[in-house]
Amino acid sequence: MNTIKMSEVAEYVNLHINVFHQSRLNILSKLTLKQLITKNPYLFRAKNISIASELICSTLDAFLSSSEEKLFGDFLEDLAVFIASKTTGGYKSSAPGLDLEFENDGAHYLVSIKSGPNWGNSSQHKKLVQDFNEAERRLKQSLHVMNVYKVLGICYGKTPTKITSKGYYKIVGQNFGALISNNENLYTEIIEPVGFRAKEHNDQFYEKKGNIINCLTAQFIQEFCDSSGVINWQKLVRYVSGNYDLNHTIYS
């Protein structure tokens, strides 16, 4: 396995972290009130939210949190592939459900990369096993490879390395970084490049976010508040959940 210089990692991160930040801004720019208020209105009523801007901020933060986790997960997965390409000649896998393939010490590694430990439901985990097994079968048929390691690589977390009952390795956090780089300190060394121009990017983001909150709050007040500024919860619930059609289906 070759050694990768941290200057190479930093250069890659500095170039590609802009994509993450620009994607965040794009999400804000395209967001509409109709997209935002599909969250559970009963929850907000139970929390006694009476200020329109508070409701908009709460729903917007929840929306952004899930979007950002996906965006940054994609960034971390691409970074892992880049590092493996430098250390082992690894490459982006073309196999369904997998992200990375590389060879080291005479073994072929099939890797599915996840950003964090809390991912997927039972169906998705089952699909991963199927994808691993199918990729291994094709690999052995075409290349006559004997030693194949199937790896679920998770970019952060503290779970100890183990081989699961389904036959693949689960390698997490520091261990996954070491697997693709042979550097047990990689997981801490990459934190500085990830913060490249973070304040500048986030200042721009929060300025845009403030503008969006103001616009969406004004729209919400116009659509779902009465003339005295009180939220019309029944109107909001009807908008989110009103779809009565039982008389035309079950009882017809």
C-alpha cells in the first residue's frame, strides 16, 4: 500500500468542499413553503408554537439537517474513494450498492461506504448483503479471485471491527480510515482540511438562510394566519392532511 500525503488530501478537500457548500445554498434557493410545511402539524401544535417565524425556523432546520447529512455523506464517500485511489489504486465500484473496490496484499476488497453508523432499515441492510454476494460471485467468475473481503465502511463512529453474521466486515471510524490509507491517524488529520474556509461559507449560508426565513414567514402569515396574526391550525391541518375520499372508494 502506498502512502498518501496529507497535502494531497487537503488539496482534494479544499477543491471539493465547495460542492457541499454550494449544494446547501442550492437547496435553500429552491425551497418553497409547500415543501416545508408538510411536516407534522400536530407536533408543532403540541409544542405550543404560536409564532410563525418559530414554526418556519423549526421546520427549516429539520429539513436542512436531513439534507445536509446526505450531502456531506456523499462528500465523505468520495473522499474515501480518492484516498484509496492514491494508496491502493482503488476505484469507484460499478457494482450496484457498492462504492469502492481495491486490492491489497493479494486480496480484493468490495466496499460499501456510509458516512455514519445509523443508516438504513432492515430492507436496505438485506439489499446490501445481496449486493455484496452478487458482486463477489461476478468477481470470482471473471477474475478467478480467491480472497475477497466484503466491507461495510463507516466514516465515523466507535463500533469495534467485526465480521457480521451475513459474512461481511463492519469497519468503523478510525479503523476504516486506516484500512484505506494504512494511517491510523487519518481520521483526525482530515478534520482541519474539512474546515477550509468554513466561516466564510457559513456566513454566506446563514445570510441566505435568514432571507429565506423572512420570505417564507411572510408567505406563511398570508396563507395560514388570521387578520390578528394567530395561526389558523385547522387550515394548516387541512392543507397537510385533507384528502377525504372514503365515500368514493370503500363505501361505493
